[in-house]
Amino acid sequence: MKNKKNLNVPFYEVLGKLFYAVAAADGVVELSEVNKLKEIIRKEWLLVDETEDAFQTDAAYQIEVVFDWLDSQNNLNSDTLFEKFVSYKNEQSQFFTPAIKKLILKTAHAIATSFSGKNKSELIILAKLEMELRKI
């Protein structure tokens, strides 16, 4: 899925925060959630566009870098991370094409489902995400 517009590194970084917020919504980030995210990055997000980071690496890997960093910090404040995503989305709405929004939702649902299905906390954050993405 090549996007006509190149995205940017901050876009991928904020997705790392969003996907971590989904995984951490219930207060625990499970290994299966991490593995599912990494799988989707490699199968889907690397195909989105050709944006590279400062090291000439596909910028989509920034999703994983930020997610892993938050996990190492044990930053389980999903609400704050979700709000950072919302602020970025509102400021940079041009990046949120229908195809990108669909892939964001697909990724978030896959993370939430990867460990024993979706729990109440994850269902709430997924519903908030779906409502936010409809606003654009």
C-alpha cells in the first residue's frame, strides 16, 4: 500500500505511542502483544511509504522503537499516550487517509486480540480510537 504522500518520522513515533496505549490499556503489556505489533509492522507498515529515519532505515520501524522504549520505561499511562496521538492527528490530519486509518484500526485490534481476546479496558480505548478516526 504505497501512500501518495510520504509520511514522516513523528507520524510513526506517535503510532508507537498509540499502539503502546492499546497494549497497556489493561495495565499489562504482554509478550504476545509485542510480537503481534512487530509482525504487523513487517507485513503491513513497511509497505506504506518510503520515508526513512535519520539512519536511512524505514521510518515505520519507529513504531517499534517507541513502543519498546515505552515498555522499557514501564510507561503504562494509556490515557496520556492516547491524547498525544489525538493531538498529532488533529495537527497533521493530511496523513490520515482512509487506507492509513484502516491500517491503524487493524493494527490496534490485532494487538488487543493477541492475548486472550479483548478485555474491557482495550474495548474502551478501541472505541475511542474509532470515534477519533471518524472525525477526520
